[in-house]
Amino acid sequence: MIRYITEFLSEFEFNTSDRIDVALAYEKVAASTAAAEALHAVIYGYERNSSFITDDSYAYIEAIAREAEIHPYTAELVTHICLTKTLRDRLIKLGFAKKNVVSTLSDYKIKLEECKALYGIVGIYNWKWYTKFYALRIIGIGRLQFEVREFLIGTYRKGGRMIKKHDSVLSVHIPRTGTPLDARACQRAYTEAKQVFCKLLECEDIPFFCSSWLLYHKNRDFLDEKSNIVKFMNSYEILKYTEYQEGNNDLFPFLFQKTKDTPIEDL
């Protein structure tokens, strides 16, 4: 497994210090019988069953971190990298192009950078998010990511077409890649995603849905109309929005790269 980890870190261009930290963390896991057994259990469980990884599976991460005496976020990163070996194979067997597989797996480095920015730890803290990856629900295509979901808002009609509650839609996620949210790149991603998922789901068409702070209508009050975010907003019809409610700070890491407990006045 250490060979695969090394190749993964090289393929996705992790910096040298991060590669060393991950390798040392894996060595600590391998040196502890209990930690190694916990890591093997989660890897083997996922190899046998693509539905094995759930929110409850985080107990394995806690065991690995405790027994190897490493931070849970670091234990999560090591485990994720190991799990991508099987995830990669499953994506290829489903018929996804190599570029889509690479785009999907590049998310792990993005989340590593977020973890370092927020906590100063070489690790990942997004276990629940990645359960969707292992269930093959989120795929990276070009600049965007797409997740097959049910439409839960209700009946929606436009241009002679209708979407009913529980119909399948492609939920659009916007990863923090460090590259511009270019309108042409997004259009290419939409076009390819429709082709890929219509073939996979054996349907003629599938609509796009997005729930993101990027679509918040007051963004137009302070962003130039030529900005990439506004152009992204223009691609969607807004069905509803939610104002900030005190204590609901889930967006702080994405908006400000600050932890959820950061006081409003410090933002």
C-alpha cells in the first residue's frame, strides 16, 4: 500500500513536506497492530461492498488515530488515499474516462489544503462528504463536480418541460481548484456531464441543480456583472434562498477560510 500512497501523492503533486508527513503517518499506522487492523478493515470492507463506507465508518478513523497516536484528520487523509485505490478501479469499470477519474480524485488535495488553512494540520476533516464519493455519487468532470440526487423542492416547469419531486437531477458542486470559474469551462463541463450521466443512467436528458452561496442573489450588489460568479449565477433560475441564521456557520470555511466558531465580528 505504501507504494500506491507514494504514487498517489506524486500523481496529484502534493508538496514535499506533505508527502513526508503522510508517509510518516502511514508508517505509524503500519507499526501499530491495532491501527493496521482498523485500516485493513475499512479498506477490505470497501473492496467487498461499495456501500460499506458510511457516516458510522468514522469509528475506524478514530481507532486508527488513537492506536497510531496521530491526529484524526491525518488518519482520515491516510485512509482516504488508501481507499482511492478501489474507488479508482470502480470508476474505470463504470466507464468513466481517465480525465474524469483524475478530476474526481484531485478533490483530496483540495480538502487537504483547506484543512491546513483552517487547522494547520496535514489531513482531511470531511468524512461525511467523501461517503458520497465512495458510493459513486459524486464525479469530477472538468471544472465542476456532479452528484446524482433527487429533486426535493417540488414540481418545476419551464420551456414545456417539467421536473417532479423525486426526479433525478445532477447537483452541481464547485470545488476550490484555484482556477477561474470560467463560463466556457463550466459549459464544457455541463455538456460532458450530460453526455456521461445520460449514458450511465440510460436517460435522454437530465437537468442541473445547484445549491450554493455562489448563487446568493445579493452577490450582484457588490460583484461586477462581468465577474465569473455572476456569469455562473446567470446560468440558473433561483427557486429559493436562505438568509443567514445566527449559529449556522457551516459556510465559514468556504467563504472566509475560517472555522465555524469564528465570531462574526472577526470576519
